[in-house]
Amino acid sequence: MTTTPQNTPTQSEGRKKVTTATFRANKERGESITMLTAYDFPTAQAVDRAGIDAILVGDSLGMVVLGYPNTLPVTMEDMLHHCKAVSRGARYPLLIGDMPFMSYQTTTAEAVRNAGRFLQESGMDAVKLEGGRDRLDAVRAILSAGIPVMGHLGLTPQSVNLLGGFRPQARTAEAARCLLEDALMLQDAGCFSLVLESVPARLAAFVSQRLDIPTIGIGAGVGCDGQVLVTHDLLGLFERAPKFVKRYANLSTEMARAFTEYKADVDAHAFPAVEHSVEMPDGEWDEFIEATGHRLDEAAFQRFTSSLAR
């Protein structure tokens, strides 16, 4: 089976590659930062064409692409495979690889080695990891190797079992204070940006104002310096989505319609039509038939072709 993808990343005259310095400059100018997830070549191209600032190849692929109930089963090899596809499809956004569960929690040496693979093997520009004060050693070690790090606080999906499910976080005064402290610690450790997920909007705005580095919110209100969504949720590829998601399309319904129409056309021999078929010169066909000593059942073939003509 073949298709004809556009094999070169999108190009835009005068457009510059987004970097971590761009993130900081956007915050200083009060300009929003846009980020979406992508896990494959065509989606990366589409996100790039839309002018989105950053692509996160998130470990959310475990749930929206691989069908797992959470992100915990996702491996380094899973992540690198999808990161490679995205890096081939996008030229201008900042590309961020999500470090999967147990790729940075054991030793700092392992964390650095795995972070390096995202840049060296799969074309990412930076990595993201979850956690606050308990991850400072890993963050510093990765940064010391010259690898930019994005932090992630609030609802951290890799800690779903510890958190008791996918629940909003930092809803008490003490928890909010701890989140602020963690954010400041990650900033001091050298993170270029922080994701704030499923935390109260006022808290996210407060943290964003206290930090010099930009925050990227997901379910954290409008007061963050930027926003990120899982592209599959934005496109409506599933019947249900988290409360904080705004659906900009309903592709699950459109896909079902297209697949149903395709099946009906095939069942009725209405597809493929003549314009979808390949032919050979009559002389070549006659030579082929003579060589094989057999004939095509022209009556059966004509029944199909006549139905296509109607």
C-alpha cells in the first residue's frame, strides 16, 4: 500500500525557528505562547502550517494513540519512534519530547542519557519531565548536559496512582503554597518553562506572575503565559474529553460518516471508479493474454465497469 506524503517540512518565507529564547521573549512582551501535541508526520505538518509555537510529543500518546488507560506503559522506544516522525514533519515549532515514566526517576545518569536520546536520535529541541522539588537533581543534571528542560506541575499523569486518579490539584492553601515553591525551585534550577495542569485558575495566574519563565496551562485558566491541548481532544476524535477542553472540530462523527460511505461504495461496486483505476495499453494486454493462454471473464468485468459508469 502506498501514498504520496509531502516529504519535506513546511516552509514559510520570513518565518523563524521557535527556540527557548523565543518563549522568554514572548513572556516579556506579553505575547501568548501556543502549543499542541503531535505524534506523527502529517499532524506535525498541519500544526507547523498553522503557525503554532511549539509541539509537545507527549506521553499522552499512550492513551490517545496506543489505547492504554494511562501514560505509565509508554516506553522510551515508543516516545523516540513518534518523536522521529514529528521532527520530520515540523520545521519551525519548538519540539519538546516528553520523558516517559521511569526514564528519569531512577538515577541522574539514566535521566541524562535518556534526555540526550530525544535530541540526538529523534530531533527534539528540549525535553519535559514531571515533578517539583523531588526532580531537581535530574533537572540540573540534564541541563548540565546542555539539554533544555520544561517542567510540569499540578496534575502529573505519571503519578496518577499516587494522586488517586486524574483529579485537579493544589485546591487547598497548603497544596497551593507547595506548588508555588516547586515552581520557583524549578525556575531556579534552570527550566525554561513550566506546564501547569489542572490547577485553580487564580493560582495559575498568581504563579505565572511570580515567575520570570513562561507557564503553559492546560486546564489552568487564561492567566498562564501560554496554552497547550492534546490535539486529539481539540479535534474531537473521541466522544469524551476533559472538562477543560474546547473542541474546535468533531472529527469522530466525520470519520464515522466517511468510513460508512466508503463501505457502502465498495459494497455497491461504486468505488473504485474509472478515474481511480490504472490501465495498460491494449497491445500490451493482448500480449499478456496470449502469453498466459487464459482470458478475462469480460462479462463479469463489464458488469462492474458498467455500474461505475452509471
